[in-house]
Amino acid sequence: MTQKIKTLELPYYAVIFSSQRTDEENGYGKMAEKMVELAAKQEGFLGVESARDEHLGITVSYWKSVEDIQKWKDHTAHQIAQERGKKEWYQTFSLRVCKVERHRFFEM
């Protein structure tokens, strides 16, 4: 699922979540959709971009502040999804939080 990201006011923050999936589905797709819908309702959420093949995925969410990111990390439903991810859905994953100070967008 990818949303078109408009030009955002600088600076903002990007949370880059990279993961390698297990072979188990166990509701992963539905949970991923639910988390994007829920994140979009959170204060400070600016958008999301995502790419995935059958095992490797990269999702980048954009936020106004690190405080907004922390609130999302601590959200009860998100914590449940995180625990299921660790136990069922991911072989490995990494998370990076970056401050975006410059950006350029091109359309062909």
C-alpha cells in the first residue's frame, strides 16, 4: 500500500521499517491495513509509502515530530501488532528514525 506523498513542510521525520517475513500469513495483511488506517488518524501523521514482495518489505511513515512517533509506538493497538510481528510474522526487522531536512520530488 502506497500513498502519494505531497511536498511536506521541512523538517519532518521518517520512520523506516524494513522486514523479512516468515511464511506464515496468520492475518498479517489485515493487520497491516488496520495499522496504516489507525496511524493515519494519529496526530502528526503525514503519510506512508510501502513496498513488499513475498518476503521483504520496506515501509516508510512520515511524522511531524519525534513525540508523535513515540505516541504511535506506544499506542495500544500498535503494541499488539508489534508483539505479533515479533512472534509470528518477521524473521528479522529493523527500524530507523530519520530527520528529513531536505527533499526533492520528481514526476515523469
